[in-house]
Amino acid sequence: MAPAKCPASLPLCVCLLLASGFAQAGRLLVVPMDGSHWFTMQMIVEKLSHRGHEVVVVKPEVSWQLGKSLNFTVKIYSVSYTLEDLNHHFNFFAQTQWKTQEVGMFALLKNSGKGFFDLLFSHCRSLFNDKELVEYLKQSAFDAVFLDPFDVCGLTVAKYFSLPSVVFSGGIFCHYLEDGAQCPSPPSYVPRFLLKFTDTMTFKERVWNYLSHMKERAFCPYFFKTATDIASEVLQTPVTMRDLFSSVSIWLFRTDFVLDFPRPVMPNMVYVGGLNCQQGKPLSKVCYIFFST
């Protein structure tokens, strides 16, 4: 069977994901997100490595889940915080959210969350401070960057090395999906994240949904300020989150379109279905119980 050919407009790693059984092997740089985000991405990365593609994962030396693997190359860089710092900030964030139980993205990310996410964002500066690692990445001539956009660093890496980028995510915080992908999401019809509204909102809910949308516009640049400041330092030019997301080549959403709200999607958006964090176990045998009347 002849190798599958991909359109010239598609990055190589998308071809690997969609036709990895036949596509020519390539070089893929992976910039992951720590924690549960890594579980699903790791499954794909290991599968690509098994099929002959050269995969390099860059990770901070301090992490929860980003362990080493024999199946692909791992490059580690030092960071300015310890595992105790990471645990402390996360526990403070989680306990505060559990006590307040406020609803909405603004409540989720303000105050306690700001310190935790600023700590996560800071590892990107450490990555680029490692000149030896940066030179290695520059000389490696990767075909694309496979990334989780939540901590922003992957977007910065892709833009710095001028590489096609493939986002792998269940969703995007704030309004940057609409801005970056030019994908309309009218507040009158599409509920904002975490508001628990449906797509058949009442007039009062639509007004509240619009106000939440405007709150995002005002708040999100502040929340991502550390990430954009680091990106601006690295790229040596003022950078916004819209600039970073506008450079994305392909969006891979680990969900199904039937679970999303009705809205227009762009041609470079692909729903890849839900991916479990763990290998599923066989179903137990079914027992039938008969009741007599």
C-alpha cells in the first residue's frame, strides 16, 4: 500500500495522528502540561513513538506526572521552584475553591489561583534560560510542536522556533479560541465556560452571559500577564495571548461535537473524541434478576 499523502497545509504531526500507520516518520517536539493533562497526551505520544516517529518531550525537573519514558527522548531543564512550592500553591488554591464554592471562571481563577498559575507559567522562562537546550531544539529541525495550551509555554516555543503547532485540549479558557481561531461564539447563544447555562437561555441568563463575556475580556489579560510577559521577553517583542493563539495550525479537541454547544467551527478544528486517562477494564458479566409478580 502506498504511503498516505497529507495536504501541504497540514502540519506533519497532524498527518501522524490521523494516518500514523502509513505516514512517513517525522520529528515531533512535545511541550506538555503537568498533572492530569499529561495522562491523555502521553498515550498519543507513546503511540507515535512506537510507530517509528522521533519524539522529544521537554519537561521541567520539578513536576507531578511528567516522568521519564523509555519510548521517547526526554529533555529536562531546571526551574526556580521546588516540589514543595508547587504542592503548597496548589493546595492553597484547591482548599480556597473548596471552601468558597463560587461559580464561574472569574471565581475559579482569581486570587488563590493567580499565584498557583503564575508558578506554572514561570517554568517557560527557565526553559529559555537553558541555552544548551534551546540550541539543541534549534538544531534538531523539528517538523511540528505538539502542545497543551493551558500553560502557554508550548505556544511560545512554537512561535520562537517558527514551527507549525498542534493544540491538544478539551477546551480553551477565556475568549482566545474565538480570537485566535476566528471562530464565532455569540454570547446570546453560546454559554460562557463554567456558568452552567444551556444554549436555550432566558433573557436574564443571556444578559448575565454577556456580562461574563465582558468580564473575561477585562480579566483574562491580567490572569495571563506572567505568561505573556515571558513570551514577550523570549520573542523580544510585545506579545498578547491573541498573538500566540493566532499562530495555531490545528486544534485537536478531546471531546465530541455532540457534547459541545452549537456554534460554527473552522476547518482546522478536529474533534478527536473523548480519551480516558487510564486503560479501560473489561466489563463484568451481566447478571439477570427476575422478579415474579
